[in-house]
Amino acid sequence: MRTAPALAAITLSLALGQPVIAAAQDRDATCALLSRTGERYARVPLPGFDPASSPAPLSIPTPEGATALVLCRRASVLPEMTDYRVPAELHLPLAITDERRVLYLEIVGGRLQATFRRGQASPDEEAEVKARVGEMQAAMDRGAASK
């Protein structure tokens, strides 16, 4: 599945402060699944979605069309220790936003990668993100070794 065009459009929408579709104004759900059908984007709220407390493997509803990513709004863009489960188990990027910035967490070439797609991190935040990605990669590697 090719998600690059969908990711680019969603990133542009987030950068411009535009909702993906009108339903994106719903602030009750902290995470949502974003998907694309043709030129139309849809947002499916994921109430209670939490990789830390969900059984393995993660599962989410699958809407029609190409699923693009999981988007979570949080107070901080620093990934939580179990956030690697989204790209590892769902095979989807995770976008974390604090409304000012967007951090993408995805697997590229078998390695976990975090990239700011909107906004910038302070040097301290960059160091925190880099350290967390290293911790999550080690957890992924331990999980793969135990299989």
C-alpha cells in the first residue's frame, strides 16, 4: 500500500491548521485513524486507543480505502515507550501532535524513525526523542529475538 501521497496531504492539512474533514473538529477522541478514498480523507475516532494497555497485536477498525496513519493529540510530542507498537503491529505511521508540532513515528528499512513534519524541537526535546526512539528500537529488537 502506498501511503506517501496521503501522508503528504495530511501533513499539509495539519500544517495549514485545516481539518482533514469536518469530523476532525471532534476533540473527545485523543487518537484517530486517518484514511483516504480517492481524493477524500476520512477520520475515524479511536476512543480509548492506548498501545500501552491494548493486547498484542494491536487492532483497529479498517475503513474503506487506503489507511494512511494513526493520529494522536497529546500534551507532548515525546513518544510514549509503547508507541512503537503502532508502526510495528499495525504497519502504519503514528503522528503525534501537540497542536503546534507533528512528530511522525514510522519504520523505515526495519528501523524505527522519528521525524518532525511540522514545527521544531528544542535541543533538549531532540535528545529526549532520540533516546526514546533508541529505547523503543531495543524493545522491538528484543520482541523480534524472542519469536
